[in-house]
Amino acid sequence: MLEQILFFKIHLKKLLNKMHLTPKYLYNKVGVNNMYEELISYVKQFSDLDDDYILRMVKGVPIMTFKKGHILQSQGNSIEKCFFVLKGIVKQFTLKEDGKEVISNFYTEGDFIGIFSQQNNIISEYSLQCMEDTRVLIADNNSDVKAYDDFPELIEIIPKMLEMRIAEMQERLSMFIGSSPEKRFKIIMETRPNLIERVPQNQLSNYLGITPESFSRIKKRIYNNLRSSK
């Protein structure tokens, strides 16, 4: 755990450092508060710092918008960036040797996408693709870092972020393991209902580990039961 926390300190230092990326990221003085609102809300879960102070911490982070279908990270390539989703949906998936796509996660507004490890040149076992026009904050894992020492409060914030991130991943995994397809669908309805509205049925059924036909039957049966119970 200590090694992960130390790495996460470095990772967040990079998030706070102004990066040099192409294409040019979206950034303007008029809309800066709105653009960083999600990230400020995220940080405030772990600290009582005021909004203005948090904004000073993160305002140098580049924001980029990508079109639907854009690949943020390719399977088999080294992981060079981490992301924080401001708007849109990002799909995490793996292509098997037979060409079959297996979806392991969807990231939406307020989600952090990153790898916690001290190793360099980690090869990605999955790809990340935008399911909608998506706006993200981006940090480069290979950039020089200088900003962290300016914000000592991160010493307390970072372990809390790491603990919550690990807990979320464990909870999502435990809910799915051993659950029936119908139970998995109900879990999505209760915990991530926006996915049902925004993700195509064939993609969501892949994530749940069932066929599109089974997904359709389960969805219809559950919705009919809900209507009849009213």
C-alpha cells in the first residue's frame, strides 16, 4: 500500500503540472471554473480546501475534447497518460486473439482513469475508446514534475483518493462475481443507470457478459415487473 501511495503522489504531481500536448487543448479564462468543476468536486471529497485553492492546484492541467470513436489508449502500447473524465463516456476493452472484444469498464463524468504502479513503460492490456464526444483532463506520465511541492495538502489527500479508488474497483468486481445476468443488470440500474440510457445495447450486454438477445429479454422482463408493481 505504501508503495502505491508513493507512486500515486508522483502520478498526481504530473496531473498538476502543465503539459505540452497536441492538438491544442481547450482552455479559456471565461470558462475555466466550469471546465474544472467536476475535478474540484472530486478533490473536495477528500479535503475541506476551498474551491479557489483547489482551482489553483489544477488549473494548469490541459483539457482536450475528442470525437466519438477516438482511441485514447491502444492495447499493446505503453501507458503514457492518465485521464479524468469531465464529459462523455470512455470504454475500456480488450481484443482477444480470436478478435473478440471484451469490455471491462465504462468511465463517465467524474471518473479517473489511471494505472497505479511504480514500474515504468507499462504495456497496456486494454484499449480506451470514447463512446461519445468526450472531454477529459490529461496528464502525461513522462513529464517533468515541479508543482507538487507547492501544495503540501496533497500529502493527506492522495492516500484518501487511492483508498477510495481501490475500494470502488473491488466493490464493482465483487458485485459481478457469481451474480446472475439479471442480477448484474439490476446492479447497473441501481448504481450506474446512466449507462443504460447512453451505452448501446450490444456494448452493455458485452460488459455484462451476456448476449444482446438475453440483455433485451432481461431488460423487458425487469421493466415490465417494475411497471406492474406501481
